[in-house]
Amino acid sequence: MMELEEIRLTIDEREALRLADLEGLSHEDGGRMMGVSRATFGRIIEQARKTVTDALINGKAISIEGGNYEINCTDRLFVCEKCDYEWHEDCGTGRPKACPSCRYTGLHRVSAK
């Protein structure tokens, strides 16, 4: 196998990608989850997307690096946009595909009450 050039993605950039692109959070909610402002979250996600795009387009390996961190896992609250059903999902299970009550795919994550 040939050696690929490596490109660096920081832990913060990886987390911003997870929150915005995998979990579907807004910049405001993503910033809140990371403890940064909306504008800072926007800058982090912009750089992360550039890094990942460079790797995909130019065939580079992605190395995730960057400091000490702690993963705090709490359950997540989702709401169906059609029937308003609310339910909790455990961390690490990925974003739900549909509402467990009506199977509608339009849903969003909200802050726990």
C-alpha cells in the first residue's frame, strides 16, 4: 500500500463535525455544547470541513490530534417535528433515523429540561 500524506484534524474540529454534521445541531447549539461562542464554533467547523475536504479530494490520510480531553456522556433528548413525541437516546448510539412513535424522519435534538 502506498504512503499517504497526512493532514491534521484537531479534537475540537472533530467534535464540531460530529455536532454539526452528524448530530445536526445549529452553530449556536454546537457552540453551547462545546463551551464556545457561536462565532467560534463557526470558525472551528469551517476549518474542519476544509481539512476533511482536502483529505477527500486530494487523497490524504486524516490524523486526529490535539491535547487532553474528557468525554462527558449524557443521554440526548429528541423531539419529532410531526407528532411532538419526545424521547431520550443514549450517547454513542448515533442520530435516530425516525421518530419511534410515528416513524417520521423530521426530528431535532433539544436541550434536556
